[in-house]
Amino acid sequence: MRRDSAHGDEELAARVCSELSADLPDEDLGECLSDVMDLYRMGSKPRCEEAEYLGMVREAIERIEEGN
């Protein structure tokens, strides 16, 4: 049963990443959203775009962690 849970987690993460990529088509998000946050350089986008972008990525990470 653990294997099914891991498979479901992977499917959820892939779905959430796909949805985020659709919302942010000009961004190269990769597969690991934690890396996106770790590697992001503050100030690389205009302030309002930066806040929205980071908020969307954080929300996606939270959705994956919560299993939604």
C-alpha cells in the first residue's frame, strides 16, 4: 500500500506542477518546486510580479505537501 501512496503523491505533484506551468508559461519551473524557491534571485522580477510569482509557487508547494 505504501507504493500506491507514493505513486499518488507523484501524480499529485506532477498535476500541481503542470497547473502551475500553465499559469506561468514563460517560467522554467522544472520538477522540484523547492529548488525553484531555493534558486530564485530576489529582485529579478518587478516587485508586484515577484510577489505574485513567489506566492503561486509557495501555494503549489503547500498543495503538494497537504495532498490537495
